[in-house]
Amino acid sequence: MTKEEALATLVAEIRACRRCPLWEEACQAVPGEGDPDAKIFFVGEAPGRQEDLTGRPFVGRSGRLVDLLLSGIGLTRDEVFIGNLVKHRPPGNRCPNPGEIHACTPYLDRQIGVIEPTFLVTLGRVSANYLFSWVDMKVEKLGDIRGRAYPLERDGRKMTVLPMYHPASALRNPLHRAVMEQDFDTLGRLIDESKI
């Protein structure tokens, strides 16, 4: 099975998913999208309103900021993969709860396994906490760890995790916006150093 076929199978499973109650109030699932061979995988927390309406990740104001920051390091959305921990929008844009994350992250794990990215960029504390749970690390304050590269190995695959603020936070807080711009510069430097 090719990567494209494996991801298409996952999309079908995600669209039919009833593992947690989130699907009941959502318009549709947001499986994630991008290059099946992407070396950079952005992991958000959950779909927002625009994502729920379109079925695509990061298409609202946050997505436009991500697109802008990607262009600043010479990349486009088509060259990366973008997804979320949970694939249906939580009511009222609240953070996903532990049960919802537990029910949904097997899909994310499988996406990561198929794509085999070099870099996992977490957008927000919730997604950082999930990926760092793989190595029994808990994130209390994202500001304490953001912008630094953390080596991670799972199932024999070596990856680098780069935690960042969520773009919604950067849109509300000019300081977070400046920091996020710095963190994208760091990502660009890491990509150059890794020669991917």
C-alpha cells in the first residue's frame, strides 16, 4: 500500500469515527492534509469553526498566519502536513478533554507512522503535552520549552519535536506573535541543517 492509499484509508476511518461524542455536534471531521512525504508535520489541538465548516485544518485566521510564517522560511502548505490531535471540533472551541484525546490520537499516531516526518511541530500546549507524553514529560508552561528542538524516538523512528505557541495565541498576543516568528526562523534553520 502506498502512503497515499494508507492516508486515504485513514481519512475514510476518521470521517466514519464515533469513538467519542465530538462527532455529534461537529459538521464534519477534519482528518488533516498535506504532502504524504512531508518532512514537517504540524500538530494542532482541534479543529475550529472554519475548519469544521470546510473539513480542512488551519483555514481560518490561524491558518493564514501559519501560511504567512511558512512562506517566510521558503515553504508552502503543500510541502508540509497539517493535522490535529482530535479530528472533530469540540463544542464552543474548548480544548479537547483527555478522553477525547485518548480516543482520537491513534489516528494521529498512524498518520505520523505513514508520513514519517523528520520534524513534528506542536502548535499549543495540548499537542505538545501529547507528544511529550511519549517520553513521560509533562509540559506545564509552553513558554518554558517553546522554540527548542527535542529529539524523540518512537517505534524505532527518530524525529525532532519543536514546540510553538498556537497561532490563535499569536493573533491575540503580539509578544507570542514575535516569538512564533522566531520559532519559525528556528525551524527554517533546523531544516537547512538537516538538508531535507
